[in-house]
Amino acid sequence: MKHTDTAPRSREIRPIQRWLAIVLTITVLCAGALAWWRPWDQPEEMPVPPEAVCQDVYNTAELDRILGSSIGSSTIQSYGGWDRRCTVSSGRPPATDARGYEMYGTIAFIEYWHDNEYDAGNGYKWTDETMAADTDNGVQKLNTPELEGNSYLWVMQIGSENYVHGIWFGNGFTIAVVLGDPGGSLDGPKTTQEAMAVMPELLTYVGTQAQEHHAIPNPNPSQDPGTPETSDAVNTPAAAPMTANDQPTSTPSA
């Protein structure tokens, strides 16, 4: 009678099975952990930018080209009647500066006025005449031949922050573009000098597009009720050019 020794072979197979089971378990656990952690390791996706902003008046790609920005959205506000402001915001994820402060997501303000006076807030009220005659606030006249009328560059200093204004006085209306505190902004020009350098082209683009899209306020709103504000407008009771969150509130009067 032949004797088959199966016990040693069985003892050899069992350790191999145990190792295979251990390796398989580790592989499954690692795969599960990777699938769970990977979404948190990926950079936050930027929202798809709109093709145009400010009620479709301004092409997003063109503004981004001029500003070196990544626009994500815009918000329209109205201040009774025709005075309006469009706030253009970044689509980049929030970030902090070197001091740990959150950077401003607002890139620019575009303001429309059905008047020859621009109320910049903080005690500053400008007309074409007062800007042309200014010698104390560093006002510079801009060369914007495509805009009929006079336009100016002005930097409002509030503490350590600068607010770069481009202001166009047309016939019975005013349009202003404001790049607020470039040094603390998440997007767009990074310095006051960069903001000043892009302002002539930016203001020219804003002004010409506002004309082509009939976005300029009616200088005589009482005679023509015009078109009511669209549903995305945010109505506020007073014509304040900037809110408390937009900029500090103390500065000497002009």
C-alpha cells in the first residue's frame, strides 16, 4: 500500500494563502484610503466664468485681458433712479496675504451717474471743472480719444490703501471705474502703478461698450421712465458710491 504524504504540502500552501489574504487586504485598504483622500488633495476648481458681465455689457475675456484677471461673476446695484454700480469679482479661490489677512475678491467697480458730478465718497465730489483745476490731489488728465469729453486718473489714498479711479465726464453723465487697493486684491493688477497703467485702456473699453450697449444713464430720467432695473439688481435707498466693506470710511475732504 502506497503512502501519500499530503500534510507537508498542505502546510506549505497555508502560509502562502495567508500572505495572499494579507496583501489583498492591504491593497483594498490603500485603494479605499486613496479614493477618500484624493478629492481633498486636488486644487479647488474655479467656476466657469460668464461670457459677459454687468448685464452683458462687457466681454469677460476682454476685461480679463486688460486687467490680467480671472473674472468669475458680477453684481449690479442701483441707488434710486439711474445711478448704478457693477461690482466685478474674481473667480479664484480665496487666499490670504503675507500677514494672514484675506485678500479682496473684488476686482473693479464700474459706476454710472446721470449727473456731471461724481460722488466718490469720503468727502470727495468731483466735476470736470474741479478735476481739471486740481493741484492738491494728484489728478491726471487721461488721453482717451475714443471718449468724447474729458477723462481723468485719480488715486484716492486711505491709510495704506490706494483706490485707483478712472473718471469720464460725458454729456450729462459720468462713468467711473475703480480698482480698489491693488496690493491687497486677490485678482487683477497687483500694484498701484499697474492699476494706473491699465486705466486708460480699461476706461476706454468701459466707456465705448457702455455707449454701444446703451448702458449710460438717461440724463433726464424724470422725462423718460426708461427700462426698469433687471431682476438681478440690488436696490439700496441711498446713492453711496462704496459700502463700508468696500473701503475704509475716514479720509480728509477734498
